[in-house]
Amino acid sequence: MTVQNNGMDVMTAIFQRRSVRHFLDAPVDRKIIMESLRAASWAPSGLNNQPWRFALIWDGELKEQLAKLTRYAAVLRGAAVLIPVFLDKEASYDHIKDVQAVGAAVQNLLLALHSKGLGAAWIGEILKNQERVLDVLDLPERLQLMAVVAVGHPAHRNQSSHRQSLEELIIFEK
Ligand SMILES: Cc1cc2nc3c(=O)[nH]c(=O)nc-3n(C[C@H](O)[C@H](O)[C@H](O)COP(=O)(O)O)c2cc1C
């Protein structure tokens, strides 16, 4: 595998990345999306079963149909591209581990997009309508929706977030 040295230090990307929910009305380079999906596909998975599958939605009408399925409609409408991420049940061997692996792929995707200067939001709220997402995209039942990642050029970088301290998070050390 070839690694291009044009990204960002991984710790910088982890600490700088924020969920971006407001985007410029500007197209994104498909090559950056494909490179970021390649990063997603290099996530770890149990038995290396790679249960993740991705859809790419550039079409405005399809975006609108998906936007109607979530209260984060404005985020989906404003994105240059939507990336629904699925777990392929036919590739699955252990549901919990497969869901974890798809989560790792989504995080790789978010970090890669950030390192390339793009912004993204992980939209989970739309999962309440996962069957309707499959209908809109005319995709088979064996695909279980895990997230829709909304991607675009950030309209601003004012996002702030917070995390609990390590003292609260580490519950055992001996
Ligand atoms: C499983 C999951 C589901 C999420 N669903 C949504 C969502 O539906 N809408 C949204 O705006 N953000 C969603 N987020 C993003 C979180 O709100 C965000 O990651 C969290 O507030 C921390 O902010 P940060 O990403 O800027 O660090 C989701 C994140 C995860 C991991």
C-alpha cells in the first residue's frame, strides 16, 4: 500500500477535529473523498472481515430525500456530499465487533477528511429511519445503516467541544 505524506499528524487531527454542521456552497474534490474512504477502509476489523460499505450521494434530489428523514435536515442539505455508511450483514461474524469496526472506519473517515481540510458531521439520528434510507437509495436489506457522514468545506471553524477529564474516565488502575 502507498502512503502519501500529505496529511496531518494523527494527534493533531484527533485533537483539532470537530463536528462541522455548516458548510460553504462549494463542491468537494472527489479524489479527496476517495482517499478518505481508503483511509476508512484501513480501519481494523475482527478477523479482518471489513464489514463496512459506503454510499456516495452527490445528487441534490437524493440529498433532499435523505434530509427529510432526520431532524438534522439542514446539515444534510448543506453538505457537498453525503456518505451513508453501512454494515454488510453478509460480511458479519459478530454483531458487536462488526459495529465496533464500522465505528472505527467512520472515525478514520472523519480524521482523514479533517486532515485534508474538509469538515464532516457524523449523523446518527437518521438511524431511526434506516429502512426508509434503504428505500430511497434502493439498496438491499443486508445493509444495515450505521451513520450518514455529511461532508463539505467548513463555513467556519468556531466549533468548540469538551471532554471529561481523565480522572473521571479512568475507573481502574493498579
Ligand atoms: C454515534 C454518533 C452519533 C451522532 N449523531 C449525531 C447526529 O445525529 N447529529 C449531529 O449533529 N451530531 C451527531 N454526532 C456528533 C456528536 O454530536 C459529536 O461528535 C459530539 O458532540 C462531540 O463533538 P465533536 O465531534 O465536535 O468533538 C454523533 C456522533 C456519534 C459518535
